[in-house]
Amino acid sequence: MKAGIVGLPNVGKSTLFNCLSNAKAQSANFPFCTIEPNIGVVNVPDARVAKLEAMVNPERVVPATVEIVDIAGLVKGASKGEGLGNQFLGNIRETDAIIHVLRCFDNDNIVHVDASVDPVRDKETIDIELQLKDLETAEKRIERVKRNAKTGNKEAQAELDVLLKIQATLLAGRSVRTLDFSEKEEEFVKPIQFITAKPVMYVCNVDESAAVNGNAHVEAVKEAVKEEDAEIIVLAVGTEADITELDDYEERQIFLEDIGLTEAGSAKLIRTAYKLLNLQTYFTVGVKEVRAWTINIGDTAPQAAGVIHTDFEKGFIRAEVIKYDDYISYGTESKIKEAGKLGVEGKEYVVADGDIMNFRFNV
């Protein structure tokens, strides 16, 4: 599961990527600095992992991770191939969620591709390009499906109805994610991979003085996206990048406190991206290893077991489940069993975020 960082050139995408992944994507004060997408595997900050480590003292700890992709800046006309647009749009299509960076700071020394700072206009520029690309995709599909629908094929007629609804929405300047689909409609829509159907998070890139309370640009963005089901995060990307350069944890905390933050905004962003991708965590805990495993929200116990090894899913018998809060309260497995807090669950059990699990299986 991957989240792609998008935005106009020069809004801070590569700096944000560097900050998140500690990889050093080329970052420079001119457009098209990033041509090939950079991919970073980022640890998901989770205080529960540290707490379990302190209690168990394992030989190793493995946190959950999420993939972040730094995609080159889009420009007007990208949907028609401007500025290597087709390649960039293809890169976005391969991601599962969008982190849309908007420049919300004034600085005459950093070039803006449209010569002025206006994050709402910038957002609309990208939205239009993505919507135009989706419209092109929808119209090609409509032409194909129409032929089958004319023969009386009911499946094709049902798909055509959905596609026409999508076409009308895109022509009205709205994204596919603003539509609600039934389960049946979703079967038609999902394989097409519409770019504007992907969940989105807006990152308002501000200067240090606005890191805590935002600014007028941020308020304008909030107003512009209030009808969308979207997350908004305010982040001083340049400052966060400076913080990640510090090797000492205490120095980083002092830096954060000086600007009025209790934790790095990038940590909040990664956690939000994780949720945006519809992901959650369960744990396996032992003296050899404490590990956070990544699963989809709604996964059952056998599906969760399959993340460890496909044999675990195939031969699943049962799962022993301890709630995270119970583990912290009672401290040991024997005390948890005595208190009757060890659950034994079957194939239908839907895993909850933070469950500590042990699987029984037979292959």
C-alpha cells in the first residue's frame, strides 16, 4: 500500500519526502527536479510499540511501515502530456492514497510556478488535471461498455449507468471520491483505478511562525475543502526537515518545544497516511521479537494470520487474542489468563487495532 506525494512544482514535496523517509531525494529551487518517483519505506510512529518493548525486553523490535512515493510536480496541461504529465499521472495511478502538498507560505526567494502564492488556485489546478485524466478514462470505458449494453447485457447496462454518473460528476468539476457507490457499483469502479477516487490528505506547508496555529492561506484551504471527505494537516516542512537532521532525540524535542509543538508534525502525517490507506496494526509479542503487523481495517483473524505466512491462513484453527490495554494492565500472559482476559477466536473474528495475537494453525 503506497501513498503518493503530489503538488505543483516547488511546493516542498521532495523536502517533505526527505523529512519522512530520511532518504535524500534531490531537492532544488526549480521545477521538475524530481523526474523518477522516489519511494521511501517509513516507520509508523506508535507509542504502543515502545511500551511493549519496555515490558518484554525482546531481542528485536519491528515497527509497522508505510510506503511513501515522491511524485514529480504536476503542471497545467499534465492531462494532455505537458511537463511529462502522462508519466506523472501514471505514477499517481499506482498509489492507493494521495498526500497533496499546498504551498501556504510567502517567500520571494522561492519561485512559484504561477508567480504568486494561492493554495486554493494551486489545489484547483491539480484537481482539474486529475479530473480531466479520469474523464478521459471514463469516456474510453463508456465507449467499450456501450456496445455490450446495446446487446441487452444487464451487467454492461449496470456498469454503463455507473460510468455515466461518474462522467457527469467529473464534467461538473467534482472528483470521483465525492460519489457514494453501492457494493455492486464498487465492483465496476474499483478495477478502473480512477485517480480522483483515491482518498486524499492536504498538507498545508507553512513557515515556522505558522506551524502551530496556521495562517490565512491555511484558513482559505480549509474553507475550499470543507465539502470533501479529506484530512488537512498543517506542517512547517522546512523546519521539520531541519529537525530530522538532528541526531539527538532530546535536541529534537527541545527544537519542537521552542516552536510550540509536542511532537513532529511528520509523525502525525505518517499516522494519518496509514489510516488514509485503511490500514491498522496488530502485534505479536515475545522475547524473540515484538512486531507490529499491518492489515486492512476489517480483516478477519485468518487474513491477519496470512500476513505472517500464507500457511497460517490456509491452516488457521484459532487465534488467541489479548487486548492491548489488558496486556498493559496485567503485565504477563499468566495474569491475563487468570483474569479471564485471553480471548479464543475463530475464523469470523474481525481484528481490532492494537490486538495482541497468537495463531494456532495446522498445515
